[in-house]
Amino acid sequence: MQTHSLLRIDCAAALLGASPPPGWVTEALLRAPWVVVRRAPLQDGLLPVGVRGAVRAARFAAWLPPGRVRECLTPLQLAARRDWRGHPRSRQFSALAAVAGVESIMARARLAARWGPGGSVAFELASGCATVTAASDLDLIVQPEACLPPTAARELLQQLAQLPARIDVVLETPGGAVALREYARARAPFLARTPEGPRLLHDPWAGAAAAA
């Protein structure tokens, strides 16, 4: 259950937290009982998860016992399912419409099985609940099997920029999550997000890091 994975749960009562959840959390989970795995360490065996509400400001961090997970979908699994094909809302929202173009670009970059959607697009594809809006970006998670050269990163960035949506790409490296846009500039150190917090990496593929 990696960061960005979407988890289907029973109900809001499955979540644990230091404080009671706001009222919108129960409503959100009744509408779509899915949470997303946050980038944080396990806490006493509990999974760090987040609940998304109807607006961007509505986010709630909580903890989930693994036994309360009923289904798990990673970004790579969502890409493999190709549920965006023929999606009834693709013609309405560019973030959904652009996914087909991403698939072609990733195939040419030899990353065909190493990418997937995140954010609102992933949530809608997993839950079936209308989540994407006209203001939504297309968040992408890319997990290369080996070091991605900066030249390849720049080419990938340029091709994705031609698609009809704002696209934000995160590279999941052995050292942490690095923004593709930053990595493509090839100017180390790179800011990486890790479960323990942000770090500066001179080589994200080796995992060599210094605390930010």
C-alpha cells in the first residue's frame, strides 16, 4: 500500500485520529468510501491516509488499520485498467481527456507500465464518483525501473506539455519523490519528499541524501 494508493474502506468509523473528524468526512465517505495513502511513516502498524472532501481545502489526515481495507488500487493499476477510455466526462474535462495522450507518450518513453494517475483523476477513476473539475490538474506518478537520464526527463516534460491539460509529474525514485520539472533541469541537489520529511538529494537514484 504505497503512497498515492487508493483504499476502499467500510466507513468513517474505520479511521483513527487524534481528534474527531469534521462532519464533512462522514458525508464524503458515504458518497465515496475511498481514502488515499499519505507519504508518512506507519504509526503503530496503522496506515497514514487522507480523506478528500468536495473542495480542495477539505482534507483530513487520519490513520487506518490495514484490516479495514477492502480494496487497494495503485496509480499503476489504474493506468493498466484504462478506465478513462470512453469515460463519459472526458469530453467535458481536459484532465480526463489528456490521459489517453499520456498513455501514448509513456509508451514511446518505454515507461508503459511505470506510470499512473494521481489526484482527482485517480480518485474519480477508482471510486466512480465525479471528482474532476475544470480547475483540476492531471497529476501523474512515474516509477521508473532504473535511473531516468535528465535528457529523457526533459523530452518527457516537453511532450507532456503539448497535451490539453495542466500536468504535474512526480518521479518516485529510491531516494524519494522528485518533481519531474525540477529533475529535468539537472541542477542538483533535488528536493525529494520522503515519509520522514523533505530531503535534498544529489543523486535521487542512489538515495544519497542530506536533511533539507
